[in-house]
Amino acid sequence: MTPLIIIGIAFAFLAWVKRPLSLAVLVVLVPIYQIRSMAFDIPFTLLEACILILAIVWIVQALMRHERIFVPYVWAILAFVVAGTIAMAVSADVRAGLGLWKAYIIEPVLVYLVYMNTIRTHKDQRYIHWGLIILLLSISVAAFAQTLGWMQIPEPYANEVPQRATSVYPFPTAIGKISDQLIAFSLAFVVFAMSSLRVGMRRRLLGYGLAAGFGILSLFLSVNRGALLGVAVSILLFALFSRRRILVVSILGLACIGALFVPTVQTQIQKVFSRTDTSTDVRVVMWQGTWRLIMHHPITGAGLGGFPVLYNQYRDASHVELFPNPDSLYLTLWSEMGLYGIAAFLWIFVLWIRGSIRALRRNQYGSIQWLVGLATLGAVTAFLIHGIVDTPYFKNDLAVLFWILFALVIQNERKSPHEIV
């Protein structure tokens, strides 16, 4: 019996006897999408196998117990699935599009459905909180271990100046793509520590504090400037909800101004705006080529998985590197999923932001629902800011995490303090 089969059986058993806990374990294990295999000549990832096992267990148990399936905002979910299906069908590479369709559209939505029909009480929700904490801690500690020489950093990042940690991933930007949302989510509980303590979140507060601290360190160790910017904006957002917001915002403003006088910061800013920074120059050239592609295919884009095929026709002659997407959430949405994909995502973002704000307005300041509302609002803020210069969705683990957080938003919005026990 192969190790993958043993893992699958163990996860199926856990899902059957303790489905909420298995969902939290899935959150921790999202990086296992990198473990790939074949079944009946069909490629699959270990993460994909765990998602399908969890979904099958949920469906079987729901049928046995005659449970009503709960799908909040079903039309928005259907719009997203339909947009992804169209993007797959019109793709310049339908085979690649089919793989991305199941990894970025179908499987993450399955996770959302399992969550909404599994996590019912505050005890269940605690499992998810700890899943997010352990995921961020494991990724961040692995990056720290690399800098200490306990884990190897893959080439060419080991020889870059400065050296860039990659954690459990093959490239450093993967850390920022998944960590910025988790850091912002964690910091909401840390910034409002007294409120967290009052509602009995002592252990989780410690966990979120450690996770946020190591998480921010991992962004510096991996040189993820876009993710750092996203986290910084989310911190400013948290300051606006403070009862001493004028003082806090003033201190943060002075700190930002002071940072501009730090030589290292000045050098980095100058490199970005002068485009002497290689990363910035590559992105700008790629964005220009992507815009030319979009102008020729404004409605459908290149389709899911079609960007590498069509981009070669529109890239700058000096840009010899080919990437799977244009390193910008917004350009990737348009070029991979067309205008209908943008509309579907916009609907989801509106529901996310509205749900978080409703939780803040309807619940008492400092309550668990209020804190979760602020945390999810901070997470989507970091996501959208980072998305200007990177793609924090179009990857297997990122898509699953996105829908886990979205499910948390919807559940938190719909729960009153008396329903969470």
C-alpha cells in the first residue's frame, strides 16, 4: 500500500468521524498540492484527492442523515462556476484550461459548500481558526529555518543578494501570496488584544500573535514587497476602527514618513520607480504585453490556461521569459477569465466586503463576531492591494484558502451572538 493511499484512508476516516476537524486539517495541508501522482492516466494532486474525499464524505453523510444542503448566495456561486466553465471552453489551450478549471473553480467551491454545511458552532469555527494559525506558522517557520541553514533554499534564490527564502514552496513570492491574507487576519486579533481576551480567545490570541510575528518576518526573508504593502494597508485599516483612531493613525503616518528617510527604503523605492529593479521591469514589460493581448481579446481573454499560448504573440521582443499569468490579479482575471470572470469575481468581492462590514455594524464592539468581521475585512484588503502586483488567487492552495475565508465571512455575517455557542 503506497503512502498516498494510506494518507487518503486516514483522511477519509477523520472526515467520517470528525468532519469539522478534517476541514481544519485540510486548511493546514493546502501546500500538499505540490505532491502529484497519476490515477488511470489522469494527473491529480494530494490536495485534490483530500478535497474529493471530504466532499464525498459530506454528501454521503448528508444523504444518510437527510440533511438539507445549505448554499448561501447560490446565484453568485453559480455565476462564478459558469464564468470559469466558459473561460475553460474558450481557452487557447483547452487541456490546460480543464486542469485549471477543476483546481481553481470546482474544487475550491466544493470546499466552500462543505464548510457551509459542516461548520455550525463556535467550537467548529475554532478548528478553522487553529488551522489558519498552524498553516501560517508552518510556512513562516520553514522560511526562518532556511535562513538559519536548517533547510535548503533552491536555486537561484540561495545565491541572490539578498538571499530569498522560499519556505515549503519552490519560489519566494509563493510565501507572500498565501501569507499576507493570513497575517492580516491574525493581526486583527492581536491589535485588539484586550477585546480578544475578553471573549475568551487567550490561546488563539497567543497563536495569532506568534503566527503574525513569524509571518511578517517571512515576508522580509523572502523579500515580498507587494505582500508587505498589503499587510501595511490592512494595519492602517485596523487603526481606523480603533477608539483612539486619530492618535493611532497619526503615529502610523509619522512612522511611514520616517521610513522614507531610511536609506534602504529610499533605495528600494528609487529602484521601483526608475525600473532598475529587475522584478519591477519584468512586470511592467509583461503588463504591457498583456494589455495588448486583452485589447485583441477584450471579451473572452485567452481563457483559463490560455495566457502562455497567446502571450507569446503580444510580448515585447526583449521579454524572453514566459509566465503562466501576468503577475497581477486584475490583469490575470481579464486575460484568463474575460469580462464575465471579472463580473463574477466582483460579485464575490462585494459579498465579502459587505459581509465583513455587516458583522462590524451588527455586533458589539470587541465581540467574537466583530473581531472576525474585522479580520476578514483586513484579509480581503491585503488580498486586493497585493493583487495589484501579484496573483494571490490563481494557485491551488490560494484558491482553496480564498474560499475558506469567504465561507468564514458568510457564516460570521449570518450568525448572531446567541447562535454562536
